[in-house]
Amino acid sequence: MIRPARAADRERLGEIQTALREPNPALLTYAADGPPLVLVSTTPDDEPVGYLVAFHDETVGYVAEIAVEPLHRREGRARRLLAAAFEGLRDAGCSRVRLTVHPANGAARGLYESVGFEAVGREPDYYDDGSAGVTMERAL
């Protein structure tokens, strides 16, 4: 199930975030209190096991972070989170969505390509390890 995040999810989402290559607790804290689109993927008993944070301006959405707990990967959760985000961003008036991915994260790049993202550029020194981020984009 995909649903909007709730204040009560904050601690659990922080736990999920620790599985990321470069967790950004400040982003998650801001997102939980702020205006971005924050969606969670839950188990049948409503336990969050994944989430997505997206921001937008008038026409372009940006997926800032997507994470799924390792035990629940390869279940289609990230794909469903993205689909729900696409719908929410379209409803907000966006016509395109972007994200940035680590060049060594082949699984994520494969997922993004499978849902229509294409590489459109690179962000030098984007990651803490000095790697450039691969910017990907798709129409909504």
C-alpha cells in the first residue's frame, strides 16, 4: 500500500533511511514537517518499509530521495512509490520529473530507466565520495 506520510512515521522513516548510501537526516526532517510530497510504502499492517520524498515548482518535480528497507526490496515497492509520486506531481501541475542517481547504483538506474527516465546530464562532485551524480528526467 502507498499512502501519504504521517507525523507518527518519522522515526520509522529515519530507520529506513539508514540503509541509503548517503543518508540525509536533515532532508527527511524537513520533508516530514514541510511542503514536499512524502509517500510511504507499507506492509499490510501499515508498517512503513519504504518512502519517497519529492519537491516541485510550477512545472518540474524532483525526486529527492527514495528508500526501501533491504528486506523489502525487489517487491515492486520503489516502482509503486514512483508511480504514486508521478500522479501527485501531475496533480500539482508538473509536466516533467527529475532525479539524481549515483553512477554505481545500477539497480536504481535500471529501475528509473524501466519507468521512462533518461540520463540528461551529470552533477560534478554530487556525492560525498566525489562521484558525479547522473541526472535523469522523464515526462509526466
